[in-house]
Amino acid sequence: MRSAGILLSFTSLPSPYGIGTMGKDARDFVDFLAEAGQTFWQILPIGPTGYGNSPYQALSSYAGNPYLIDLDELVRDGLLKKSEITSVKWEKKPDHVDYGILYNERYKVLRKAADRLPLIHPQEYIDFIQKENSWLKDYAVFMAIKNDQKGKPWTQWPENLRRHEYEAVRNEAERLKEEVLFQERMQYLFFKQYYALKKYANAKGIQIIGDLPYYIASDSADVWAHPEHFEMDGDHRMTFVSGMAPDGGNPGGQKWGNPLIAWDRLRNDGYSWWISRVEFQTRLYDALRIDHFQGYASYYAVPAEDPDASRGHWRKGPGVEVFRRMEEKIGKRQLILEDLGILTQELKDLVKESTFPGMRIMQYAFDPNDPGSYYMPFQYIQNSVVYTGTHDNDTLSGWKTDKNNKGRIDRCKAYLNISSDKDFTWGVLSAVYGTVSDLAIVQMQDLLELGSEARMNDPSGKTPAWTWRCLPGSFDKKLSAKLKEKMLLYCRNNWRAVTDPVKE
């Protein structure tokens, strides 16, 4: 069916408390989506972030980010007083997150809420602890020790803790039991609010698209507690790490530093660990974006001790087999494949064999040196998801004004018959909605016609990342009405043709 959605991180929602949360402003955005004829809300990963604040380098691939817990909801539940949250200056600028303020202030408030949870826990709390036991205890102990170690990565902890020796970890968990309890309670509050929001969204006809990172952060509970799932030696040290091969512009390549998944070992038990990750994520979300799908075809391995990626090598990924095993164990899931990057024939064949939709990025089209580019709109197929851009791209307005893009922008205007700059953003949006792709996703920044100041992430690291937020009043009736007109015009209101064209 033809449908549409908006990409907006939870962190980017408006809020008086410094960062978007899962409270009223999130429900207001759901209402906006419904009024605008949308079907999907795509978000970024919601795990707890560490140094750098990237949602793709979370401290756990299961836990939720406590920053996203809505404080007003805690007041409503009797766990906080209003004065305790209004007395803090949560932000310097209302359109950007200040993670330094959050780091210094948020947990002070959350600890008060945790302390006021009933000593005799309600059954739903007990049920949550039991249901999530497979990851929750490891995460809570990991965070308790990490905080006790002044935030150091686990690779710098005392040897017996670094190596996750049973007696040492058990003794430390007992010594830090109050902190372990706090971490468990934060996860209970997080998921209580998340599932309430998801229930609200689904009741309004809105589905949530989550995001499954390919790589796990090296400083995470997953790697510390379960090194057997990664390429680690007997001393719990990484042997090879993630990266990208050298090219003409970068002879040293890129050394990303994530531990590599031990695909050969996982294959022996039917990929149970990876499948459990997907199963957990598909409990959270209605659909799931599979990040860095390239890695399932092939991935680049860099010796961990090397200073750069020049001595790395390519390895074959698990291929379609891992998705077949997934379907056998947990059934078919609604997945979107992030098949961007190096578009090898191997990758294209894997996407086609998987039967899941890949991604098309409108900003990647209109290259003057490649008139028949894979990303040109006439190349799209029905079984795909079209985007204006991803979280790693500039906004449409920023893309247009970047002088390095002049040739591409000129060709874009000519191809789409856009005659004036003031019509550029909505001209491109209309082109996205008019493509043959089943699903069209646009960034909220583009609907608001914002410039590069609203860019979510710049992989080059030239600008601050993960900080942009909507201002209050962004989800207005005029915009939702305009968007709904586009949905009706381009049949994006869950329309299905009487005779669907054959999907490639």
C-alpha cells in the first residue's frame, strides 16, 4: 500500500525539560501525524547514550534512555513534585539539547522519583523484571559499576571486573545493590511510558518504525557481559574491529572501533543471539529499519591494535541465511533495509533475495556526472522506501544552499521543474510523495523548511550532532492540512491499486 511517514527522533520533540520525552508532546506529535494523513513515525534508536551522545553507540542494545522519561508524567504519578522539575534550568536554547546540563541534572531528579516508588512493588513491576531478566540484570550491574568507576569504559575497570569474573561481579553487584535497583527502576519507568505511548499511537493508526544498529558499542553491557558473541580473545580484548577500506581520498581508511559480531560462531546455534535482538526490537516497534545492511553482505575487519584501517580486509557477511533463520523462529517481520553506501552487485542481489524493501534517497540523485544514477526517481521500484534524506544528511534547505551541490541542485530543479528557490523544498517533497515507492518518509526539518542549523548528524563531525529539537508550536494545523492534501493528491493514504504492479 502507498503510505507515508515522518522521521523525528524522540530527542527532537519540543519539551520544557531540555530534551524530547515520551509525554504530552509525543502524543501531540502522534495527533499531528494522524491529522496529516500519515501512517508511520520513524525514530532513531532509543538506547542510553554515552560519550558523544550518538544513539548508534548505546550503552545497551536493549535498555531505554532515561533522558526520554517524561518528568510531567512522573509528577502525575506522584513520584515527583512540580517544583522539583521547574526549579532546574534545563536548556540554554529551546531548539537544541544541552547534554551537559542533562548529565549533571537529570539523574538527580530521576533518583528522587525512583526512591518514591513503592517498597512493595506492584505486580506490573515484578512482571517487567521477570520478563526482561535476560538483559536487565546485566545492564543494571554494568551501569552501577560504570558509575562507581567514574564513567570509565569497562575496558579500564579492575581486571576481575573487566574480565567479568563471576565472583567479582556478584560481590560488586551486592555492594552496589542500591544503584543496581535504581537502574532497574529507571528501565521500568522508561518502558512503562514507552508502551503507553505506542498504545496511543497505534490507536490513532500510527505505526512506529524503530532502528536496529548493525554494530554494538564497545563500551556496552552487551559486549562486557557476553563477549562470546563478538570477536574477542580469551582475555576479553577485541581482536578485530569495524571500519571502512581506504580509498583515493583517505589512504588510511576509517577505523570505527566497534567489536565485530562473531558470525561464524553464531551460525552454529542458528544465530539465536541476533534473532533475540530482532525479536526484542519488534516487540517495541511495528516496523524496523536494519542499519548498515551492507554488513550482512560483507564487512571490513581492522586489526584492533592498528592505528588506522590500512591493513584491514573484507569478510563475507551472514547473507540472507540469518534472515531466513529469523523467519523460521519468530515469523515474518516488517523490515526496511538501509542498503546505502557501497552499492555492490552483491548488496543489490542480497536486498532482492531478502524480499524486504531497500532505501532510496532523493538527495543522492541528480549527479551531473551520473545521469542514470541508481537514485534517480525513474529508477525507483515499488518495493522500496523513499526518503528526502536520512539523519546523516543535511536538510533540503541546507542541501540547496551548499555551494558544493550547485551542479546537483541545478539538475534537480530542471528535472523536477522547480522554478524558484522558495518552492524548492516543497517541490522536492512533492517529488518524493509522487514516486512509485510504497512508502515515503521525510524529515520533520524539511516539512518545517529549516536549514543546516537543524541537521541531526554530520558524519564528518564538523557540526554538533544529535542536538536539534522542534520548537513548541511546530505541529500546527496549517501544516497538517497542507500535508494531508499531499497525501490525497499522491494516494499516500494507505491506497492500494486494484491491480498492483509486479514488485521487483
